[in-house]
Amino acid sequence: MVNTSFFTDGEALVLDALQGLCNTSSELVLNPTTKTISSSSHNPSQHVTLISGGGAGHEPAHAGFVGQGMLSAAVSGNVFASPSVSQIFEAIHAVGGSAGTILIVKNYTGDIFHFHLAAEKARARWGHRVEVLVVGDDVAVGRQRSGKVGRRGLAGTVLVHKILGALSVKGKSIDELLDVGKQIVESLVTCGVSQGHVHIPGSVPQNDTIQLELGMGIHNEPGCYVLDPRPTLDVLLDRMLDLLTRTDDNDRAFVSFEGGNPVLLLNNLGGTSQLEISAILHHLLDRLGKRKLQPVRIISGTFMTSLNASGFSLTLLRAIPDWLEALDYPTSAVGWPRSIASPAAINCGQVTNGVREMPPPMPSFDSTGPKIDPESFTTAVTAACQSLLAAELSITQSDRLVGDGDCGTTLSRGAKAVLKSLSASPATPSTGASAAVMRIALALEGSMDGTSGALYELFVTALAAALQTMPEEAATLETWANAAEVALTRLKAMSPARVGDRTLMDALIPYVEALANGDMNQAVEAARKGCESTRGMEASLGRAVYVAADNWDKVADPGAKGIVAIVEGLAQGVKEASH
């Protein structure tokens, strides 16, 4: 894989791209602090607010679809990583209003966690109605394999943006929009194909073999099927259309197109030339015609990418007349194609710095509960962070095989943020265990995104809350073990992941359970065994569900490896502090 990016800093690239988009439309407003682009023409008291978002790397989705007649705002995370809860929360506050807000979310675990948490916080804080609409349109992974996760959200999400955006402008209520949105999701199917994987700007290029993979997602994860020998384009299109339209496959027959003509969306995944996209469309219409399917709308272009992936996706929507009218309704969103001449040149967009004034913050964690030995605590946490940083490359290499390759860098960002927090606000003899842990949670919230960020933030925040209620004057190993059990219980209430699902829980649960016996070394060994047990284990949650099953045998779960690195470092730090 060759480094073809002009940028070496992935995080700076995202902000520069948002600024560049804002420069194309005077309607767009950029908040660089929260990486949110919003529409200055939206009136949240008269029209339902529509907010979407996700990791960067899918452009023009989602920020390119902000404008009158589509989205009210879009929130961006780092490349292939969900935006944080605080980013989404502030976007709801800045753009939402009394007409209500719908968060349109692609079905990926990190997005689901973060957008739902932000909605809960917003409802509790301001009382306005905030709902979440989850879009899952992938058909490459069937019902049996997707299991608890459900269908991935792919390019069909853009059609949800367009139809609901038009209906919002027409004054439809939040209940009406939610009802239509759910009907659209149930009428959508998408399948993608790509040649090889992409290089994420700022990361080290890998020498991957280029092969044609069917069932590609949009986060650089491996496809469901490797097509070898390579089929002709017509054979490939027929196979994709089988997945999209066949009704005799109980595992994948999500939508029936019998007796109706669909809306067709041909989406460039980022790196396919326009020359080829046009030729693919020509062949695609021929293959659809042989199935007696004549699209009532043909939408072709670049809508939801995976950086510069050499591939495309096909989306079919079984639409009713009202939805077709909404698709035809004009929009000012710069990412939506126009059938008219290019609009006149417009001035640079607005930029707003900082965040809107917020209501008084919720009560912070104080120094109640047991106290810590500041030197021992700092030594242990520092050792855990250093252990995690040392394991970053190994975790990343594993995640490239069974995920999207960002697990190591996400954990590394968290570790560096915690080390910075320890340095900026050193623990003192008067520091409570709860307050010290809450500082870690805040560091993680500001640095870790994606699914792992949500899980770590939930666990560490719950750990801090549990420590507040502990009766001991000084935090002992038993104190930490009891608090960890409470935190794990709260995490389980938020996540369906358990031992056997091939996630970080395969290492975390055995560790917390063994820690209750009072032997830290025994707990570390339990985490190691739990992690190693994931090698060859079938995934039922996370992006590993969607990758080729052969890769499961090659490595242990990357998230579980991260847990092992942390607890090994903690044990080493405790040992050093005791001497």
C-alpha cells in the first residue's frame, strides 16, 4: 500500500477539510472546537432538526449534506472514528430546538453508543425532544452472522438524509419524520465492493495484497468474500444484485422489489474514476433490465466514501411517490447532485470559535470517599499508560486484520491524554480516589473516540462513581476490586457484549472477577487467558463481525489485547510502588 496522501497529520486534515467545505457555501457555519458544520438557515423552533455524523473519511458524508432541504448539522470524528459524546451533545445544543431533534446514525457500535449517550444527556439537560434513528442497509452480512449487531449503515443513509430533510422543510412533525425514517430504513438495501484497502493519512502504509473483496464496509475493514478468480464486471454486478434483490434467501431477503421499480444510488467509494463509474452505471442498468427492474430515479456519484477506496456500492430503495417528491425537492447542500447549471459563486462561509454558553454544569466529583496514596497511584497509572503505548503497534496490526486498524492509535491517544492529565494535575494526599479516577475519565472523553472510547469512558466514569460510595478511609486493593465490580455491572447494562463475543469484555470480565479474590497477579493471568481465548473465536459484536472469518484465527481480539496491556502495566506499577 503506497502513501498517496498530501497530509501527515490525520487530525489536522479533518479540520482543514471542514474549513474547506465551509469555504464553498455562505450558508455553512463551522465550529472547529466540536468539528461541527451547521446550516445558518435552519430554524429549530419551526422545523425538526436533523443531525448526523460519524468518523471522517466518508466525505461528502456527512458534512457535505448540511443545507436547507437536508441536514441541519453534521458532527465529525477523526478518520474512521465516531465523534465524542461531548461533540454531539454540543451540536444538539447549538442547532436543536423546540421542534425536536433527530440524530440519524449509521449502525456502527461507536456511533450508536455516542449518539445515544448524547441524546440522553440532552434530554435530561434541556427537556427538548431528541430521538435517534439508526440506519442499517447492508445486505452482504446476513441476519445469522450479523446477530446482535444488525446491518451496517452504508450509502443508503444519504437517501434518509435527503427525504427527511425535504419533509422537515415542509413542516412535518418529529413523529411523522421518525415514522417515515423507519419505513425508509426497512426499504433500503446496499452492497459494496472494493479492490484492496486504503492508507489512513498519518499512519504507516502497509504492504497489503490488492484483491477484489465483496461486502466491503466504509471503515477499511476486510470484505465478507474475496473474489478469486476475479469475475467480469457483469458477473460481479449480477452477484451484487442477487444479494440485493433475491427473495428466496431467508438470511438476506430484506426488501422485495417485485412489482415495483426502485430508486438506484450508485456510490463511488472514493477512488474509482468517473470514467469507470459512468461505465459501471451503463452495465448496471443493463443487468437491472434483465431482471425487469427499471429505476424510477438514477442517482450516481460520490456520496459516502471510504477515503480513496477503489470500489463502489449499489443501493436500491423501494420508494413511494411522497419519497420521490422529497428526493426531487431542491436542497442547498453542496454534496447533493444538481440537475441544473452550477450555482453562482458564493462567498466564504462563516466560522464560529468556541462553544455556545452552556447552562451551569452538572455537579463534579469531589473528594468524598477513600483517599489514595498519590505516589503509588501515579506510578501505577503511568505504568499502565506506558504499557499500552508499547503495545500500540501490535494492537494496530491485529486490528488491521479483524477491524478498521484504529484500535491501537485510539488507545494510544487515550494513554497520552491520561499521562498529560497526571502531569498537569498531580494527585496529592488529599485527593480522593473518585476524583483521581474522574480526571482519567475526562482525559479519555476528550481523546478517545469510536466504540472503545465509549466503553472506556463508561467503565472509568462508573468506577469513579462507585468509589464515591466506598466507606474506607484509604483505597485498598479490596476497595478497587469492589468498585470495579460495580463499574462492570453498569457497563454490562449499557453493552450487550459478554465473554464469548470476541471483544475487550473477554479480558475485562475475567480480570474484574478474579480481582475480587485479592490477588492482582491472578487477575492479570485471567485477563491474559481471556484475551487468548478470542483467537479463533467467532465475533458477534463490533466490526469483526463483518470481516472474513479466516482472520479470526490469526490474532486475538485487539480490544482484549489493550485490556491486557493496561492491567499488566498496572500490576507492574503497583509492584514498583510497593518497593
